[in-house]
Amino acid sequence: MSLEPFASSGALSMGIELELQIVSRYNYDLMPCAPDLLRLLDGARLPGAITPEMTESMIELSTGICRDYDDALAQLGEIRDALVHAAERLDVGLAGGGTHPFQHWAQQRIFDKPRFHQLSELYGYLSKQFTVFGQHVHLGCPDANTALYTLHCISRYIPHFIALSASSPYVQGEDTGFHSARLNSVFAFPLSGRAPFVLDWDDFLRYFEKMTATGVVKSMKDFYWDIRPKPEYGTIEVRVMDTPLTITKAARIAAYIQTLGRWMQVERPFQPQEDDYLVYTFNRFQACRFGFDGTFIDPATREHRTLREDVLRTLVRLEDHAIALKSDGALRALLTDVGGHGNDAQWIRETYARERHLPEVVRQQSLRWMQRETSPA
């Protein structure tokens, strides 16, 4: 099977996907209501789409093509409002967060769709354990080689995206000690991890042909890489983020990825090499486990610093590019989070420390997602 040609897309355009929790308003456990939500939303005119995910207690929203932060936030808001209206008709809640804090995977139902049933047959219980919730961001690239260059440059910032979005400290009622425990479920899949180090699209096509010849993969969807090319869209897709607790945080993180992409594509500040990945798994683990307090090893200089320090210096470095993209307000808000407010995992832990009741934590998560936010940035 051959790979699609790399499509033409607007350089640095964005698309955002968010997987959401559907929760009962009685006990705030997960509810298998995705089929009912989709029926209510059938035919709705939206700037993007609402689609099923692996199990019936999940729902995914996706924007259309977004020019910038303001456009992304507006599209997310319109889709969120439609979802909230449908959820209220069913008397269920919606929530962000990378994991539901106390659901049990064995109780989940696979959504009735051929691909999901095929995956369930292949991966067994891992399919139900994949009831975790992530944010994916597509970034437009002008051509295939630029896409591969951008992918490998942005890979060094994967720990940033993990720490900024982390919102999954609890799994099946227990504090895991991780800021992002969700990624431990993703890592269990055999085709997860990093993309192969190739910078030429012809070389990537040869790699893809070898993989399809083995029968292991049939399409790019079979790769669960942290970042993967999406040639049919003309994008790269960053896949490591937990679903944030608000659409504003989701749009800010997307704006950060877009701004990094502009830096890479305009200035070409790095020459990627295979050795950049020597510290990749270590840095990624540190971000999952410790968030901003994790250790970050610079892949070029081997310098050790905290992830907080590296995120802060990068956000400052990007100021001119953020101004050009009109995302400087969004990135300043991220600076505040990194410098003091912390990530959503910290908010979830603090809420539990105050309430001592995980269903109440989920109730408050649901309120945060479903209520309109007042902050424009």
C-alpha cells in the first residue's frame, strides 16, 4: 500500500483535536453516551467535527483549519457550546483531563465501529485501557521535506508540551505520582514512541513501504508516534498532550506549537541529527513524572536544567514570532502558568486535597469545561 502524496496546506495553519470525558451527573463516573450525543449532533453546522473514539464514554471534537490563536479559540468555543447543549439535553457532563480519576477500564464499551472492533481484537484489554483523553495539534507545512525537518526539530520540545498539558495524576482512584499518567497507556502500544530519523520524503516513503511490506501497518493511523506526518492534510501532528481542563489552555498550547513551528521554518535554528534522540526518552519521562520540576537535558549541549527553566527561556526566545502570529498574549499566559500557577495536574491534586472526594473533583472539572470562560487570553 502506498502513502498518499503530501498535500498542499497553508504553512503554519493549525487544527486541534480534543478527546473528552462523558460523565454522569449522578456519580461523575464515565457514562457510555457517545452514540446518543452523536445522534443529537447529527447535521449540526460546525466549523469542525464531532466524532466517536475508542470507547463509548469518549467523544472527540476537532476544529477546521485555524489561522491563529484567536481563530482556534473561536472554533473551539463554537464546537464546545454545541457539545454542551447536547450534553445538557441528555443530563450528562463533559470534562477535560487526560485520565478519568476513578473509572475502571473493564467497565468500558468499545464503540460500534469496524476500526475500533479491529483494534480491540488486535490489542485486547489495551483497547479498553485506552480510555484516556488527549489533545492533538496539526501544524501546516509547505512541503514534505519541511514537514520532516520541523518534526525532528520540534521533537526536542515534546517534554514542554507534556508538562504544559499534564492533567492525569489519578488512575483508578489512586494518585500515580505522575503529572501525566495517560502517556503510560499510550507507551504500551507497539508502534508508539518517536518517528524514525529521516529528513528526506523519498527516504520516508521507502521506510513506509518496508513497514507495509511486513504487514504490520496499513496506513499512517497505525503509527502512534509522539509526532507523525499526515501527508493527506499537509501537516505534522503532535500527539503527546493530555486534554487540558479548558479550551483556552488547549488553544494556548496549540499557539505555542504554531510559534515554535514558525521559528523552525523561518530561521532554521537547528540541524537535526540522530544523536538528538539520545536523551529523548529520559526527557519525556521526566516531564510525565515531575512536570515542570523534571530534569531537562539539552540534546545539543548536554546541559542539565529544570524543565521549568527550559520552557521559560524558550517562551522568551519566541517573542518576536509570537507577535508576528498574534499569539503573544497566549504565550504570556503560559509564562504565568509555568512561573507560578502550575499545570492542570497540580489543580486536580489541589482540588482533591481540599475536597477529599474524587467525584467532587470530576464535578468541578466538568464545570470548568462546560462553563464559558471570561479570560480572552
